[in-house]
Amino acid sequence: MYKKILQKKAYKKITADDLKFVMENDEPPLLVDVCEEWEFHRNHIEGAVNIPLSIIDTFVHEITTKFPEYNEIVVYCTFGVRSKTAATILNKHGFKNVYSLIGGSSSYFRSQQ
């Protein structure tokens, strides 16, 4: 039982519709695409920065120095799998307001139709 409590996810989840809403606010979150660079160039959500999951662990310091004005971070990938891992990594490095986009960019673009 204690093991389940300790394994509780520290990151939060956000839907595509909620993301669209918060991106229109005065203080939108930092939007991080954790796909590989070639995937990012093929298709990404407008305003996102690309920090691939494969190197995100080494770029944690740069996130705080390059983007200090952001209070919240939304990470996403194509289908929402890699973003869960990225959110966990960011949490382990002390980031508190981290969200993973449910269904990834594919759900975001589907909701635009």
C-alpha cells in the first residue's frame, strides 16, 4: 500500500481543449515539444520550443535560465507517451507546475478541426 502512495505521479495532465484556453491567457505556460528535432520540424504546436526527451535531462538548467518568466510548463510529444517521461524528469529536478498533454499533439490538432 505504501508503495502505491510513493509512486504517485507528481506531474499533472492537461487536455487539448484546456491547453488552447490557457495559451490564450496573459501568462501562458512554457510549451515544450519533447519529440526529436526532425519530428518537431515536421509538425509542432505554434509557440513551442523543442527539447527532445533524449536530451531533456541535460537541458534542465537551460530551461530555468532561458525561460525564467514561466510559472508552468506543458510538455507534449506526438501521442503523449514521451511527455509523461519528460514531465517525471522535470519533477525530479524540482519543477512543480508541470503538465503532460493528454494524447499529445495529435489530440491537439484533432481538436482544432
